[in-house]
Amino acid sequence: MATLQGWRERLVLFRIRNLGRLGQRFRRLTQAAKWSAVPARCGLGLLAPVVLAYSRVDFMAEPLTPANLSDISAFAREWAALLECVSLRRDRERLFDLLSGINWPRLLLLAEEHGVLGQLAACLRNGSALAVPPEIKQLLLERRRAQNFLMLRLTAELFRLLELFSRQGISVLVTKGPALAAQAYADPSMRAYGDLDLLVRQRDIRRSTELMIASGYQAAVSLRAIDAGKIPGQYLFSNPDSKLLVELHNDLTLRYFPRPLPIEDFFARQLHICLDGHEVPAPCVEDSLVLICVHGAKHFWERLSWIADVAGLISRQTSVDWERAESSARAVQAQHLLHAGIRLAADILHPALPEGASSRVQQDVTAAKLVAQTIRWLPAGGYAPPSLFQRAAFRFRMRGSLFAAPAYLLRLSLSPTEEDWQADGKISNNSLFLDALRRPFRLARKYSRGARD
């Protein structure tokens, strides 16, 4: 069995070499803002506590590659153990059997890539009868401390930004992040997140960008681009000192919703969540459920953490108004996406569902097909990404209707994002028509190479 030093080397190298979505967003930011002072792998700023925790390790281990992780047959036992650890109806006897003879480095790697190290740590900490090596417990404790440190920083920054926005009369809703952690988990520190997501009306985007810049952030989408009417996938901001990320979203950036998000309805139905003595505005539980189900579908449900969010939300929020949730999904034609997210959570992590909600979900044939597709690629955590054809087929099914699906797929294929109209911090002078025309070719090049989202 590998030594503790070897395990630490592999876990840290894995995280440094495969920074995933945060690293990609940071690289886009450096290209947009010409952030020469920040290393190409800017995500190291977020992981500094983790790297410091393992600073005594000599990084001489053999690097891990996507090919290693895409061979899920080599991880089958570890994947089954991870699912049992994250499950809301844990079978302790089965878990004990799975952990006997487990490959601990592989289990930690899977948990890290799927964003569920917090759940794994909690499971192993609470299972006194489980034979967990002391060095593994210590490693998880160190990682949990680093994660908690980042969560505290992000939460403090959230309070600061909410105060700034309030002073300027700009209304915002907090989505995902600390708000979802408080709603979906008994221990909010179990949920890992690396940025803050805020819902802001499009008419407030320019003022919000000016406010973020004045408060020390750099904008990936410039004021010039906003004035030119360019619509990105998100309005991304990063603080070069703290390395914290903030994303602003609205009904125009959330393009994966089959129909435009009724943002005024979301603001009208908002609730306030108590976080460390602060009242934080957030979408109501039913709207949050729709949001995270569409978000998961957007990313092909490649991470177990997104499914755990759904399971946690519907398990802890026992007063969910299922008719309101259906109505919220129906308003954006996302019933299949809502049902797919709930069914994934029910099939994999086993939260309790009311009979009415369960029968409605089980009867959705389109949702069942989306779930079947997802389960095939889920274990690899994005390192065995769907092919271009599989992606298109999944997007087609997301819309459901035989007549509406082609239009939905065509809209996504022809709606330019900042990757289409911005490069090296410069805005393209092309017309919207030319940017839209170029987008399908860029996507084909990107995903034919097997790139990750």
C-alpha cells in the first residue's frame, strides 16, 4: 500500500494539475484582464491553505492524468464506497465491507474531484466502527480545515458585498454558495464552493460592474463590452489580492434555461436566510431547486456534489411546496430538468420523497433517459467527457419536445459568449451574426478534442 507521503503527493498533485472549472475561469480572466502578475494556474491562490498544509511533501510522485481517472473500472469499489458515504440512507454494514481493503488514495481522489470531501470526512469521522487509517483521518482533517478557511473568507466577503450593493440600491439574490450550504446541509461546512454567485437584474449590471471594480475587483467583462450589448455566460470578477471569485447572473446569462428566467418573480418570491447573524436574500426553496437542477444539467451532472445538493435540499427542507416547484419549472419549460435532478438524487443518494412528487418524477420518461445517460459518465467526474454527439443528444433531451428541442439546441449553438467575442482582453468588432456563425465551429473544435467543460 502507498505510504502517507505518497498519498499526499498524489492528492496535492491531482488538485494542482487538475484545477477544473475554477482554473478555467481564472485562465479566462487572466486572458481578459491581462493579469500578468498572477500565475497561469491562478487557482493556486484558492488552494494555498491546502498546499501549505502539505508543504513538507516532496513532489516526486508520478503525475495523475485524465486517462487514469477515465478508467472507472479501476475505481469501481471506491466509487461504490463514496456513494455509500454520501448517501442519506447509509448502510453501515455495506460501507464497512466496502472500506475493507479499499484503495484510500483512489477514494480521496474521487471525493476531491466530485466535490464531496466534506461529506466523506463527516462520514468517516462519525463512523467509530470503521477501520480508517489514522493518517487518512489526519489528511481529511487538514483538507477540511483548509476548506473551512476558504468558506469563512467567502462568507465574510459576501456580507461586505451585500452591504455595498444595498448602499447603492442594487437588489441581489444569493444563489448556491453559502446560502445553499445553509439550506441543504445540517453542517454547512460540508458543502465545498469556490466562488460567490449573485442574481442581479440586467439593468443593474453596469452599475454593479462599476461597484465591483471600485471595491477592488477586476472584471472579465469590461464596461466597454457591456455598453456594446455583449452578453457573456456570466459576469466574472476576481480580486487580485484575495483571489476570490464572484459571478453575477441574470435572465440573459442563464441561457441554458429553455425559456428566459422570470427574474422579477424570483425577486418577488425571495426569502432571507440567517447566516452567522446576517440576513441574506436568496431565492425561495422551490426556485433554488429549479436553479440547481438546471445548473446540473448544464454541466451534464458530472459532479456528485451537484446531486448531493439536490438530495440535501429536498431532504432538509421538508416544507417544500412541490406544486410551486413544478410551477417554477413550468415557467421556464424545465420540468424534465427538475425531474431528472430529483430522480438522480433519489436513485443515487436516497432522500425521502413525498408520494406525489415521487410518482410525478418516475413517470417522466424524458427525465429517465437523461438520468440513464448521466449515470454512464458520472463516476469519472468529467474525465471521460461525453462526445460531441452525446452532448448534443443530451441537450436535445433537455428540452423534451420533439418540436422545441431543435430550436433549443440551435439557440445554444448560436448564442455567442465571451469565448466567442473576446480574446486577450480585446472585444471582437464582428457583428452578432458573425460571432454566432463562428460559435458552432469553435464548439466542434473544443469538444472534438475531448475537452472538459
